[in-house]
Amino acid sequence: MPLPQSIYGHFCEGKPDMSVIDLIKEKKERLTRNQAEFRDLIAPQWREYWSELWTSARNYQWVNWVLEQEKSVVGGAAEAPVQCDHPEAEAMRQHLLAQIDTVTFVGEWMQIGQDRINQFAEVTEDRQWIHTDPERAKRESPFKGTIAHGFLTLSMIPLLTNAVDPENPPYEGAKMVVNLGLNEVRFPYPLKSGSRVRASKKIVGVEVVRRGLEVTEEITVEIENTRRPACVAQAVIRLVY
């Protein structure tokens, strides 16, 4: 399928002898990384056509081969592998990469009782009766009892994953471990007062950043004798070396 003249002319102006492969090489950055910018440059009536054309082109093996070759070679030389400048950080990176998507920690069972729920309610001033009034919850709640706040379960993750024990740090060698936030959090099942929970952890991402590593952990908080977990969260932490 030939390119529309308006699109072909935009790319090949001043280059009448340019082949299709040369065209892809010349404009690979816009084809692979800046598709939105490219769409803004072409006429509105061609934007939908361009999306269909791009999808169709990626079905051809030779197109993908050209893009992969351009991605792996910069200025005629292969890209250097990503490494940390700090030897301890690089050793930790290699260790974590070998554990990607493997459960590396399963904690001990811990009971979440009404006293802990009440204390959390006082600190956060979230005293909704489904958390703090056992008698009413027994009468009116579909759970037939009080349940823990979702954010209480979330706040227990450092303890449940043994990340707060100074004698047994999960990332030995790091000068500092900083909580950067969460990519995703879900509470699939209510955690009833008096239940026991434990957490498991696996590494799902490791990236080199300035002065250290950025690690993404997936934590699952399991409820004893319950098929569905109380919480599944992706936590992002920074290891500083």
C-alpha cells in the first residue's frame, strides 16, 4: 500500500531517491518514540489512516528487523550494558534481576485484632462503624463483624515484610531505603477483626538510577484460610548507595 502523497512528501522532501528502508531508518525516532508528534504534523484526515498503516507495517518481519537493528546500534557501535557505578549497588542489581517474578519472602502470621483497628481509627480519625462498632457490625454489616481499614492493611506491609528490622535489612549494603510510593493497590477481600494475615513479596522491576537502584516490589497480604487476599500492592522503593 503506497503512502499518501502528503505523508510521503513530508518525510522525503529533498530526498527523491530515498528507499523505504532508508525512510524508516531516517525517521525511526518519530516512528517508535514520538508517534503523537508525528500525528500532529499530518493532516487530520490522515491520522486514523496512519495508525492503521503503522499497525499493518509492524506485521512485516523486515520492518521489525530494521527497527530492532536501529535500536541496538547507536552510531555504528553497540550500546553499552546498563550498570551501576557503585559495586555494591551493581551486585545487588544482579542479585535482584535473578529473582524477578519469584517469591523471595513469606512472612509469619500476625493477628489483626480490634484494639489495633481502634488505634488506627483514632490516629486517622476514621471511626466509621464498620471498623469500630462490633455490635452494630454484627447486626448490620454483611461481613457480620468489624473489618480493618484498607489503609491499615497497607500500612502494615513494612512490618509484615520484615522491612523495619534494623538487624536484618532486606537490602543489605544500601545506606538508605526510601519509600517512593505505590504503582497500584487493591483490596480484594475484607479483613475481619481477629483474622491472621501474612505477606509475601516478589521483585517485579529493577532500574538503575542516580546513586543507586529503583526497585518495584509486588506484595500480597494473605488472610489465613481465605482464598482471596486482603491486599495486593506494588511498592516502589529507592536504594541509595
